[in-house]
Amino acid sequence: MDRIDTNIIRSHIAFLADDKLKGRYPGTEGFQTAVDYVIDEFENIGLTPSGDDNGFKQKLVIRKSLLNNTSSVAILKDKSGNTDSLVFARDFIPVPHPLMESANADGQLVFAGYGVDIAGGYSDYKDIDVKGKIVVLINGAPPGLISTLTAHFSNAGNKTTTAFTKGAHGVIIINPLSRGGTNLNPAIQSNTALNPGKTIAYGRGFVGNLKTVLNGTAPLLRKIFLNSGKNMEQVLADLKNGKASSFELPYSIAVSYQTTHTDFVSHNILGLIPGSDPVLKNEYVVHSAHLDHLGIGRVVNGDSIYNGAHDNASGVASLLEIARVYRSSGAKPKRSVLIVMVTGEEMGLIGSSYFAANPTVPKSSIVADVNTDMPTVIAPLLSVVPLGAEHSSIMNNVNFAAGYLGLEVEKDPEPNENRFVRSDQYSFVMNGIPALHIKYGTRSDVPGFNLTDFVKEWRAKYYHQAADGMDGIFNFAAAKKYVQLNFLISYSIAQTLKRPDWNEGDLFGKIK
């Protein structure tokens, strides 16, 4: 691990975050330059191609789906046949349909709380039949869950998937605090990754077999509670206190809207470090990081290029250095190690979702994913938060690696940020593969210095901003320790004879 070279890490970040790459947005020349750079580095390091057709690339088609706002129609109808035309942006906004240009749905409305269904535990579907109906859900999750499960059950994609499995034709997800948009003509886009004959990877918030998904507002919630015989404030209070509530509403809804689809080709990049054990080499530990960023956006202080130096050029640089150390140091992992640079993370985790659902190695042979996204190397690294590790035996590998490096392991200090579902490890978890994402901890050795406040101030200025360039704040000693930690986690997983397994009874362990 002493071979890790911060000058090499710095040079990778500098190249990937250069203005010439124009923010690395998938489908652009800048992103292709990043792809070519990573492939050159893979070849120089000596990785084995592990993509399509014995190459480094895995092809996928990214579909951008854009809502035609003026086509959006939603009409409430009560039991007596009276109708109420809902107002676009004030009452509702459809999520663009990922598969159909014309979306139509007509069905009875039913209320199902948070839309959460936990086998043997909390369920918003216990007392309601939603087959063929449109389900009204509240954003968020029931209380009392750990942060990763709160993030998972709050995720719109999980809510829509659950509703679909229950037989619903559509979903309306309502934020009770939203009063409706002031922008009456917003640009509404969703993203999907697909390829003929392959499993489709949806962006956050839709299941293609649903007829419709809408986002709703507080005014809409008040409307549909009228004449329901239920007190809206009481129902919301019950939900916050963990009391499920589901019932049929006295309305049906008819929805229609148009979606325009634009398809383009993008790639994940995959390189392999073959395992040394004659049996275990057929199992794989994945290292993942996203190569893309936001491209060119709103001008801020004269700058419109969103370079993504921290997010996620630093993560890509970390993986390149991990791969170099594996190949140059004589480390011979028993299991194979697969380095995966994914596209489309900023578009809804679609590159990693596509790979996890359609891997270039047998899915059952992938034992774990160690994800690297925005390491936030801006201060000495003294503690870490291993998001997702608490669900499986890979927490043992984290504790070993952190202990070796003298790092404290913390619980998630920002549970309200739902960080667990916002990066690529979540795609692997949703495909039944134990995964984790190492985030920065809160510990500091400077008296009177509050690292949490410092990170929040830094994030407000740099996260998803044009300011995230090489001229920002970097601590390369922390970068070295971060790379050491992630290397040691994957190496210990690769060396441990017993493959990682989910904790007994863990909810994610039931995903196949």
C-alpha cells in the first residue's frame, strides 16, 4: 500500500476535470475523451479486457425521456360523475414514460401511505387491494429504520416497483409540503439504460410496466381527501408515528401525456485483475466508480463547465491507482478483481444498474461491490462511514481495513440525506450483491474545528457546481489513505475463503 502515489492520483484528476472534457456528460465528445483515457490507463496498467467482445467497453443505450408539458392532462372524477381538471405543475407533474410515447391511465384511486411493504413487519398494503388501480403514496418512509433502509424505502423507484408487484396500474407520489411549482413550464426528464435482449435499467422513479407515474403536491392531496371520511392531518400524523393507513379514495383519475425519447450509445469500462486461486478466481470483487458528470450547465461566476473534479474524477483516479497497485505490487488476490467505470450515475445510476443487471461475468459469481464516489478528500481522513456494509459480512472487512489504518468507523451522520441510494453501490444491492460506499466521517484532530460544518459549507459551494475544479480544496494525504482503505477492503474480501453473505434476516439479502 506504500506504493500508492498521490502525484499519479493528482494527474488523473487534473486530466479528467480539465475544461477540455467539458464536464464528461454521457454522449458527448468530452465523455468519450474520458473513456479513451481510462482505456489507455487500463492497457498501461495491464488489466485484462472484461467488456463486450473481449474489449474494455460494455455498450448500453441511454434513453432520455422528455415530457411534453402541454400534453399533460389529469382529471379527477367523483362517485357522482363530477369532474375536476387538475392543473399541471400546481397539482401534478407526470414522470416521462420510459417506454411509451403516449401514456394513458384511468383507474380508481387508493391511498397506501408510504407505499412500504416489509415481509412480516410494517406494511401499507395490508388492508387494501390495489390491482388495476392508481395508488396514492406519501414521500418518505416509516420511522424507526436505520438510515440505509429509510433511504431505500423513501426511494421513488422502490415505491413504484412495490406498487407494480401489487398489481397497480399507476402511482402518484405526493410531497405534503409541496405547494406546487412556480415554474409552469419545467423541463421534466427521466433516463433509462437499455439494449435489445438485455434487462432494462430504469432511472430513479419509474417501472416501465406501469401505465403512469405522477408527482403530486399538497393541493392535490387535499383535493383527494375531500369526501374521503378521513382527516388528512391525522392520517399524516399517524404515518409519522409508524401507524400504517390505507383505504380507497372516493375518486378515480384519468391521465394522459406525451413523452419524447432520444437514444444514444454510451459505455461502461471494465478491466480485470485475474485471481490466483484455481477455484476462487471464478468469483469477482467489483470496484466501481462513475466516470460521468453533469457537462455544461448554468453559468456561475463566468464558468459554465461542471468539471466534477471531486465528483467523480477523484473516485476514478482512486480506482485507477488501486488497479495499478494490484498489478505493480505483486499482490495476487485469490478472487478476481473487476474494475468497473460506469456511465450515467448522474442520470439516475443507470450505468451501474445496467451492469449489475447485465454483468459481463456470471452475476452469481460477483461476491461484493466496493464503490467509490466523491471521496471528499478535503481534510485529514480520521474516520469513515461505510454505507451499506452493515447489511452483510463485508462489515468485517471494513473493520479489519479501518483498524489496520487506525481509522474510526462511524454510523451515518446524515441519515436525512438518503445517501445510500444516491450512488452506484445501490445498483448492486438491488441485484442481491453485498456492496458498500465509503464516505467521509466526522472526526477531526484540530481543537475547535467542526469537520461536519466545514464539509457542509464546502458541499454547498462545490457539489454539482461549476466550482468543482482542480483549483478547489484537496488533501492528497487523505486521498492516499482513502485509496489504501478501499484497496485493503477489496483485497481482504478477495483473500477470505468464505464469500461475503448477507446478515441473517436482512431485507436486502432476500433480493435475487
